[in-house]
Amino acid sequence: MPDQIPGIHHVTAMAGDAQTNFEFYTDVLGLRLVKRSINQDDPTTYHLFYADGRGSPGTSMTFFPFDNATQGSVGAGQVGVTAFRVPEGSLDYWADRLDDHDVTREDPVERFGERVLPFEDPDGLPLELVEGDDAAEPWTEAVPEEYAVRGFHGVALLVRDVGPTAELLETMGYERVDGEADDDRTRYVSSGDLGAVVDLIPTQQAGRQGFGTVHHVAFRTPTDEDQQAWRETFADMGFDPTPVIDREWFHSVYFRGGPREANTGGVLFELATHEPGYTVDEPLEELGSSLVLPPKFEDMRDQIESTLPPLDTDD
């Protein structure tokens, strides 16, 4: 078994209006829509994937937009903040850009020796931009290359008790790092070049799922063999991981419950493979340009397209 999980594969959150979500993540943050599909558990709902120019693992922020959803609240058992990486020296540009688009933000802060800009998306989802080394291939249609988002920096998990989740991260090969923060957080870092940071923040405040909250965080297990080995490890630890689920663009295993639920802090974790990747059903240059349905839903296309809300993704 590999001795370490390298970092985050993707983060999936809930949104309200699909058009507003699309315009914010592409026009304001400058990410690329790499896949327009459906929620496979609810085919009347979009599943929208935003990423770097190639849809690389470690860069995908994905959303289920629910027109009839209620506003969620962030609390224990959830991802509290999702952080993206941007080039060194770019936060002044981003502060001005967010202001120009009337985005709710805070002033930049320094945390663990890094400059951080906290802000919210239109649904109130907590986000951050963190200055750091380049890694992913940027998408530059909306934001100049010297400022563009370079994938994930990491996530902050809100947990009632830090200890059990810290134990899980250490099993995953993460190491605790020393440093100062503006709150009572503990930082763990893996060796990957994208999405390698997981912060643990203790809170007793209860969360409620709804738009503006994260549904789950997925970690990278590059190959099917890696994934199976980690699945067996977590099962041996007392978790109850799901069977492998084919999500068309990657294979997934989920876990949270069982006797070891305290170790995830109630957060839903996923293990996701690198392959087949987003180009398995669309050429690289056409990613996100049309509604892609998993084969088992293709015979329902007319019904699904008539049910989904309008979404204008033209430039």
C-alpha cells in the first residue's frame, strides 16, 4: 500500500442558482468549466465541474445546484473553508478583482507564513485564496496567467474533537506542521503538489447542509490498486467504506459512518482515482461544452434536458 495519500482530488459543494454559480466560478474566479453533467443520485440536478485548463486531479471544485434548496450553515462535521492557490504576490490583484465584482471578502491575513484572502461565493460558501508556488496549468480566459488560480491549496475541517481526525490524517500519511494562525487550528500537510493541506478547527457549533456548504471532500488515490489498498485499510480501522462506484471520470469510495465516525469528524470523505479523467468522453479542447450524461442515463436524455433549468455557458 502507498504510505501516503498525496492530497485532495476534488471538493463538492451545494449551490443555489446554476447560472449564478457558473458565472462566478468562470467569470470571477477564472476557472474552466470542464464537465457539465448531472447528479447521478438525482438526475434532475446538474453536476458542474470547474478546474484548471486540463481538469487535473487536485483542481476540481464541483457543485450540485439546487434551485429549491435552503441556505445551509457551516459547522461541526463539515468542510469549513476551501482554499485555492494563487501565485505569489497576486492577492492585491485578487482583492481589487473581488471588490470590482461586489464579492464579500475580508482583509488579507498571514497564516502559517502564507498570505491568505478569505471571501465567499454568491451562496455564502467560505473560500480562500492562498499565495504559493505554481503547480496546476491555469485557465486564462478570464484572469491573466500571472494571477490565475493554480488548483487547491487545501481545506479546513470543522470538528468537535481534533484528536480522532488528526489520527486519521496521520494514517493517511499527513504530518503535523508548526506555525501560527489567526484561530485555534492545527495544520496537517501531505507531500502532493496540489491540495496537500488539511487544517483542523475545533467547534461545537452545529452545521446544517444546504446551499453554501460542502457536501464532501475527495482525496486522491491515483490508481485503482491504491484505492483498493486504502479502502481495505479504512475497513480494517473500523470504518464502513462503500464499494467502488464508477463515476465515469474517476472511481469513488466513500466513508464516514460506523464505529469510527469520530475520526472524520462527521465529514464525508471520498477516495477518487486519477483515471479515466475528464477527457474520456470529451476532447480536451471541448471540455464542458455540452451536457454529458453517463451511459446509463443516455436513453433519458430528452426527459433530463427538459427538466434541468436553463444554463447559458456561451462566452
